[in-house]
Amino acid sequence: MEFTGFLPGDFGQYVAEKQSSNSWNRHRLEVKQRAMALGAAIQERLAGQGLSLSLEASDPNPSVWNKRRVDAQWVFLWRGPEERAALQAVVDRERKLADSILDPTPFHKHVFLCCRIHDGGIEVGMRLHRDAWVDRKNLLSRCATDEGVAATVEVLRALPDRFIVSAPGAVEVGAHDVDAAAIDAILGAFGETSEWVAVAEEVGVPEAVDLAGALVDRAADSLAALVPVYRHVAWSRDNDFTRLDEALERQAASREEARRALEAERTTRQDDRAVAAREAAQRAKEKQRDVALAHAHALFGPERRKEPARPAAQPRPAKASEPARKPQPDRKPAQRSAPASPKPAAARPAREAPAPAALRPPGPIARGSRVRIEGGPFSGKVGTVAEVDSKGQAKVLLGLLVARVEISQLSPVAAGRG
């Protein structure tokens, strides 16, 4: 879509009585489309100067992102997704949860160039919100020395005289009138009585309408003039006054260590499952053998069959030529003992399964408890119990990590300790 200019009625969509009404959503959507066409043309011009920025726009409807009030249509030129992702953890860590809930707008977390269409005209400039923690700290650290203040004054005075440097609602100074005292006043109000630091020019409604498509050249020239100021404020590895580069490296190392610990725990669990499976298979095999032995014992039990006794032998009569033999006392023939039946093999007792380790009574271990991990890859770590299940395990929050640990490996930590 080619930008052809704004209409006179576009600016009236942001008067106070319309800001919270959904009746004007369609009209505000049309303004957003024209604003995005303007932003795309400016983005292309800035890319030619070696400044690659992402283009996005604010929500034209009342929503949680604008506190249910649309007082302006913003078009943002800010860091690309990869740069924002690298800084996101640091920005969110320094921002209170309550502030994120009350003001979830993501554009407040980074310095940006912008066009802001409101009921009084168009603001073309650079904005830095107090919640843009990295860029804010970078600017404050730079201006903590006389040399840094002098450099900031120099880059601001190089702007065209139509620009205003301000902490909106508190301090306002022309770009050519900026000095060290003005810098101190603006930074003193920043974050206290004003949410912003702004370096911008205003284009009134009549002039903006008259410029029509030529507004692209006017806005592109203004934002191009602000590129040195943007680079002076925005944190980068080449413009680091906060030692954030080292913090990012430590954070990356910490994430890698946590990843390796989780991988080691996962491997340990897999090995434990494999050992348990082998033991279960061995127990099943022994049980099957014991059943077979019991069955054989039932078939060939201890009951034996007895053989009948043989009759006693009769004495033979004596021959005539032979003297009569003295009769011998009857002797009972030796009775043959019945063959012993095979002695059944004693049933081999089944191997008892290893008794599970006694679980520590849950006692003080409950959801919300502060505990210390006594074993495993997270041994010595202190965290908060998020969940306890019926299997004797608990989920423990360790900063950004969640570890599943046996309750027997947890010990409560007294309040104020750990």
C-alpha cells in the first residue's frame, strides 16, 4: 500500500470522548493502515543508511495493551526479534511483576523511533520509556561522567532546531539550547515525574494534511537526523556502558549448565528404568520356575507304594543216604525295601524385591515450602515446592527451572535461611 497522506478526520479519532469507545474502531483501523504505509516507506529509507529496524504498530482498538484507551496511533521502528529476544530475559528480570500486569505493552521495553498520530497532529521522534531498562541504564551510565554528558549534549545540538528534547510533562528544552544542566534536569525527572525521554518534532494537523504523500520525505528526513541519537542511547555490544555483555554471557553459560544437568538427570532416569525392567524380568522368570517346581511336587509327592512281603522258605526233606540235618531255625528272608521315590527338590524361595527406600514422612514438605535438595544433580540447591503428588515426588522451583525430586531427598529450610 502506497502512502498518499492523512485525511483531516483521521486526527479526530483520538479525542478524549472517543478513546475508550469501540464505535470508532473501523475508522482507527483505517488510520493504522495509512500509518503503516508511512512507516514502511521510512523503514526503507533508514535501511539505506545501514539501520535495520523492525516495523510494528500499536493496537487501534481499546485493549489490555493500551489500558482500554486509544489516545494515539503509534508506528514503531525498533530492534529486530533476535536482538529483543537476547535482551528479553534481562529486561523482564528487572521489571516488577506488578508493573508488567499494569502495563504489558512490549514497546515500552526498548528505545524506538516513531510516528505518533494524535488529535493535535503527528509527532516524529525518538522515545525511551522508563521500563526500557537496558537502554535506560545505558544512557544513565554514559551520562554519569562529564565526558558522557558532553558527548550527549554534542549529539543533541547537531539536530535541526525544530527538535525538542524533553521529559514530557516535566522538562522541555530546544535541541540547540541543550546543555549539561538541561541533561541533569531531564534525567532527574525521567522515571520520577515523567515516564519518558523524548527527542521529537511536532507536525500540526493542517501541515500534515497539506503535505499528503510528501509527508514521507519530511518524516524520513527527521528520523534519519535522529539515527545518531538513537545509536548514542540504544545498548549494543559496541555501545555498552552497563557491562551487559558479560551478564549475557554468564546467563548463556548458566542456561547451558542447566541444560546439561537436565540431560544428565534424564539419562539417569532412563538407566534406572532399564535396571528396574531387567530386575522385573528376572523376578518374573524366578516366579515362573517356582510355580513349575510346586506343580512337580504336587504330581510326585512324598506318598510311596509298599511292596507285599515274600512267603517264608520251606525246609527240604533229607535224603536216605544222607544223615538227617539238624533242623535250622526259621529265618525270615530279608525284606527288600521299596525303592525310594525321588526326593522332591526343595522349592527355591522367590527372590524378594529390593525394598523401596523409605520415604521421609511428608510432614513439613508441602506446597509452598522452602526446601533443600539433598541428592541428585541438584544436590544443595534451595527452592520452593510447587506440587506434591501421591507417588512421593515433588516439583521444586529452582529459579527458572522446575525439578522433580523424591520427597526423601528434600529437607525443609527454616524461614530466613537457605
